[in-house]
Amino acid sequence: MIWLVGTASPVGREIIRLADHYRIPICSGPESLLNIEGLRAYGFKKRPDWIINCIDSDDNSHAETKEELAYAVNAHGARNLAVVASELDVPLIHLSTDRVFSGVWDERVDEDTPANPLSIFGSSKLAGEKAVQSVTDKCYILRVADLYGECGAGPVDSLLRRVLTLSTLDLPADQFVSPSWARDAANWILTIIQGNHHAYGLYHCAAAGTVSFYGLGVLMAQFAEIAGLLAQRPQFRGFESKNGNARKAVLDTKKFINNFGGGFPAWEHSLNRYIRTLQ
């Protein structure tokens, strides 16, 4: 049985949808990670085989204005759940983010690349990674790139909302992303669980390929128009970022593929599938 924390998050929602296919039962207890006694009581009552923490895994918009809350949930709360996982002696899967990197490299970054977050969200998620690793060895930390999905609050979700509502968009042509659908992330997590692998550690996960925000917006509009979500495509204007703020780093996913097999779907394919679910 999986104890899923963050059932309302994009990845949590998709795990619930896919659990029947994988024939894995799910339980969901306290959504607050700040009360360790509540977490402990629920954990010892249910005795799960696995714990997944995907709470707030994609919410980088509110973190920038609520620093104390970001660190409380993403770092201190993550540690609380890891403590309970250690006490129960069960594996913990903890979702993190590519935002632990600045994104200024012109190359792929692997798990050994030093992190240097530029945002409160990225800093708090990095603190959470370290906190989890400090209390349990039986953990998988998955850094998911540019996550988006139902009820998401990340940059890709925000861009899609703008594409569907605005007539003109100015988008950076030199900031590159690997948009990763929450359903794909849920599949990556359940693949680990179904295979009962014990290759604990830090992993990078991302859809295959990259695209600029400008190119992403244009393709979003094309898919949305085909899906009947747009009467007319907006006008797009590309620009280059100022002060050297171009974002080009891409997560290297070879370690995950080598340990768990399979591959990562092309970002265009998953984006098209997601937009069709909005019909």
C-alpha cells in the first residue's frame, strides 16, 4: 500500500488515476507535514509499504511571496515525513524540482552538478532534499523538470492559461524548458514501486527534448486550436532576456533510465495529450 501525501497536487491526482492500472492500493492521511506526531500516528496505524511526498512539488509561484511557509513545507515538513518513513523502515519517494539549478549552463546537468538555486522555491526544495537524505537512506529523490498538469501552478501551467485567454503574448526566445506532464511523472514513480527497485538515491526526470518559452507558447496554441479550445490563435512576439538571464540547462536523465529502464516521452507528445484532456 502507498501512503500518498499531496493528493491534490498535479502528480498526486495522476497517481490516484493510475493506481488501479498498477493494482496498487493507496491511502491518504494528514496533508499537513508540519505535525510530526500526526504523521507518525497515521503511519503506524496504516503501516504502508511506500510513502510518496508530492505536496507542493510544483508550486513555485506562492513560494516567492511566502518564504517562511515555503521552507516550513518544502524543508521542515519534508524532514518530518522522512523521519516517519525511517521509523517505519519503508522507502520514501520525494519529489523535487529542476529549479535547484540556476539554469545558466549551456549543457545538460546531471545529479553530480552542484546546485545553485536562484529562487526561494528552489532553495527551499534543495533544503528539503538535504533534510530527507539526512534522516533516511531508503529514499528516492526525483527532480522533475518544468512540471505541469491539472491544478498546477508552475510556469508551464501559467503560460497555458495565458495562451488560452490573451490575444498577444511576449515570450522569451532564449529560455528553454523540458515541459514534463504530471501523468508522466506519476508513471515514473509507479514504475519504481512496481519494480520494487532498491536503487535509492537522487534522480533527474524530464520529458525528452527542449523548447523555448516562445516555441512552447506557439505549439500550445496550435494544439489548443485543434482541440477546440481556441477560436483564434494569439499573436506571439519573441524577445531575448536581459542581463544574461537566459535559461538553457537541461536535466540529464541517463541515471534514471539506466536504473529503471524505459525512456522519457517527447514533451510535444505529452503536451498534446494533456491539452486534449481539457476539452
